Amino acid sequence: MTTEYWRWKEYNWKNPDIDWKDAKNITVGVDVGSVSSQAVIMTDGELYAYSNMRTGSDSPESAENALDWALKDTGMTLDNILYAVGTGYGRVNVPFADRAITEIACHGRGANFMYGPTVRTILDMGGQDCKVIQVDEKGKVQEFLMNDKCAAGTGRGMEVFADLLEIPIEDIGELSFQVDEEPEPVSSTCVIFAKTEATGLLRQGWPKNDVLAAYCSAMALRVVALIERVGVEEDFAITGGIAKNAGVVKRLTGYLNLEALQPKHDTQIAGALGGALFAQTLAVKEGKVPS
């Protein structure tokens, strides 16, 4: 059987301290992204459960699978959910959603919940794009810029390198620091060019860790260029799957000469979390629950 080095661990979680049956207001946000899908369940404004899994070829099915896994072993069903919001690339294809809201707005709202009201700049490093989002103290988007023309600087680009170097994707960040000295970055123009260059370096006898360091550095530089076009204001927070890769994050914050806030929740659920928060607001606004 062929080893899939790119395959990251899928998982779900629930808060053992909450009995959802006591809740008056249960809302859901489902983020169907290009690479991964997340579902977040909130009870009376508190984070109750979530899931994170690979997006399949069918957006409605991916949304349903994500919610089913978040609901697993909770005893809750779709009938118990007051309001649901879909977000992400597949937001209009979430069959049980009451409303669809853009991932930009949801990430702003979700990061505000995750990191607090002092957050002003959010970098979302997703599966197929990077977004820089400026928000106010309530998480409302003031300005944003997105790069979605190339997989370089995204989770999918890192998956390509994991398979190329035959290194589990969750090990890349740590291994990229196990080098004698920091190498020059590989090409940051395109993931295909970077892959070709990395293959050439391996043939020249470069250790895999050096190639990883060169690619992580290239990813960081590409994202820095995007951030500088918008500007960065403290406090600065990072969301998305690449936020879990220290090899990219530490180099990125080093180039920017600032520290990123430490997450209190899983960085990949920001969009779905924002969706669940919007669902709560909309449920009240539409008279489904008392304000």
C-alpha cells in the first residue's frame, strides 16, 4: 500500500463540561473548504463540539459528513439545531444551512472569539489560498486581500512537498529546523517550480531537512509579501492548517519582526466558528430566540 505522507489526521472534539440539553440556543457553522471541512457546534454562545476532516468531491456530502462527525456520540441531532450557517468555498452547497456567509467575514468573527477583541490583523493560511484580513474590535472586516492564484504558501503546497520528500506532513515544521544552517529559499513563485527546484536539490545531495527549511522559508516569504501589501497591525493572529506548522510560522513572524498570538482553540475551526457565531446573531435577529 502506498503511504500518503500528505494525509493529516482528521478528528472531532466535544466539551465534556457542557450538557447541551440545558442549552436554549444551539447553532452550527460549517466551513466547506477546498481541502478541509469543519463543523462547529455552539450552545448558548459556548464552544461545544467540532470536527475537522478532508473535503470530498461533493460539497453537500462533505458538509453533512463534517456535521455528523461533530455530532457523533453527543446524542444531538440536526433537529436540535436552531440555526446553521454555511461558509467556505462550498457555502452555497450546505443543504441544512439557513444562511451562507463568506469565509472572510466568518474568519474575522471566529478569530475575534478565539484570540480576543484586541486582534486587528488575521492571516488565514488555508488549503488553496491565503487571506490577510483587517478587523475591528468586534471582528468585523475592515479590509482584506487574498492570494488564490497559486498553491505556493498554502496547505496544498505543503502536502505536495510532504509526498515529494516522503515525510509525514505533521513532522515537517520540526524537521525544518534540524539543519546546520538556514539555506536559501527555493523558488516561491509557483509550487510546481518549487517542487522542480527541490527535486534538483535532492539530486545534488541536499539533506531532506535542508530542502524542507528552504521550502518553509519560501512559503513564509511569499506570505510576508501578501501581508505587506495590506499592512499588519497588532495584535496579529494566524488561522488555518499552516498555522500548526512551526517551520513556516516561526520564519514568518521572524521576517515580520513580531509575535503571533497563541491560539486557545484549533486554528482550523476559525471559519466554522465564525459561522456558528453569526448563526447565533441571526437566530436572535430573526426572532427564533429571545434576545
